[in-house]
Amino acid sequence: MMKRFLKRIWKPVLFVLLAAGVACALWFWGAKPLIAKIKGEVIQPKDITSVKKETIEVVFKSTGTITAKKDIKVTSKPSGILKAVYVKEGDFVKEGQKLGLIKPGRNEFEDYKPIPIYAPSAGTVVKCHAQPKDYEKDLSERDLSLPRLGTFLEGTYDNTQNATCLLRLVDTSLLVIPIYVNEMQISKLKKGMPAEIEILSLGKKEEPLMGKITYISSQIEKSGDRWSDSKGFLVLVELARQDKNILLGVNANVSIAIEKKEDVLTIPTNALFEKEGKNYVFKYLGKNKAEKTEITVGLTNDAQAEVTGGLEENDQVLTVLPYGESW
């Protein structure tokens, strides 16, 4: 009787046991990890990074406008009426070359002998800057050309500050980018520091040019930007034009490495967590486990942090908070 009973139920029992085994397997190797993954309990490989020895640097970045290092405003010494202009924009002139002719006096009836205007230095002829009042006009109404014949020019004899600009002489072989630096950054910059310069008008495929800091002002001054009233220390970055088609007045991005360390332990900044003035990482121990570890850091930038204590090379840390960790 018992044998007949066992013979009759062993298949259903075996089926139930197999079904239970399959269900457990699906739970532990399928459903449970899936639920844990949804809940964030499983540490993903993409969230694990290694402590590496790398170079780290802090870079100061700013934007400025390309200007010529040598840019001379040419004016007439006496006030008078412009009678002749012997050059045009783009001409290269030598020092002492005749640029124009002015007849001193307020009108044609004042009988003074015309006086030549000479180039005070060699350079390329360009138009004068727009006057401050020109900013109130539409672009089509602004006159940036060389003064026309018959124009009355204020001379430097009468008013040095407001003397009328006839033209400018620029030397475009050496270019300068003025930037303004705040008081927190100025102490980290030194004359002679190399600067990487990206000139936007040359296109993204163009390699950055190299320049250097040639001047740092000793006092705060206004930026001179009519759209803002910002202040800062004036810093001049100089670069050679070389054979590049660099136009005056275009924008340039300036990057200066102000601090650099080589062959130091680093982690990504997203693996660094700060709390109550202390720095922590979550050190990966394997098998889905991580341990909060206090570390000390040195140099940091937007992407990296130098590790000076608490970790060793090839240690692994998380770039996200582990499940259940509040911060």
C-alpha cells in the first residue's frame, strides 16, 4: 500500500521540488538582482573607478579681445582743416612718411601755410576707433573711415586729450590680449607664464597658439567695457602673429596653468564627497560592498582631485553614493 502511494506521488513531488528550485534560482539570479538594481542596491561596474597616478593641473581661464601690441593714434599738432590724405587703410608706412596735409586755422579764410602730418612710427594704416558717442548710433550711421578732406581736426597743441584721430598705425606682428583678473587669482599669475590661446575666428580645427604673460598691473582698475562696470587687475598676454590670419578685435580664450603636479594619486571629482569639512570616498570592497573612507586631498580642479592620504594606487572607489547612504 505504501509502495503504491509513494509510486503514485513521487513524480508530482519531484515536479514541485524542481519547480521550487527553478523559482528560487529565478529569484536569486534573476528577479532579486533586478529588483535590487531598480532600487539601486547593486553596484554597477560603470560606477567604479580606480585610483591612478596622473598629472593634475589647475588652469585659469579667461576671454579677451585681440589687439596690436603697438597701436599708435596719429593726430595733427595744430588744429586745422584736412587738405590731403596720402595713404589708405591697409597700407604699410615707414617712420617719417608723409600721411596727410593740414591747413592750420578754423576756416579757409585764415591764411596759414599747410603743414604735413608725418608717421611717428612704422606700421599698418587702420581706421580710428569709434568715438564713445558712436555707440549710441546704428552701425550703419557710424563713420569709422579716415577723416574726409575738409574735416576740421582738433590738434594736440590745443587739446591733447581730445585731439582728433586721423588714423592709427599698428604693428600686427606682435599681438596682445588684455584680460582682467580678480584679487583671488592675481597672486597665482606671474610674468613669463605660458598661455594657451584659442582664437575662435580661426575655427575649432585650428591648434591653440602659445603666448605668455608680459604685464601684470599692481592695482585694480575698471575693465573699460561699456556693458559692465567690472573691475580687476589688468594682465596682458602676448603672442606672435606668425602666419595666421588673426584679425584685430576678435575674441580669444586664454588658458594659463597656474599649478601643476605630475605622477600623483588622483580620483575623479565625482568620487569625492565632502561632509562637515572632511573628505570621503566609498572604497569598493568587492561583492557589492563599499566602505566609507576618510581621505585627505591636495590639488583639485573641475575633473580631478589629488589624493594625499587614505588611498593607494589601484584602489577602487565609487563615483555615486551607495544605496541607502544619505549625504
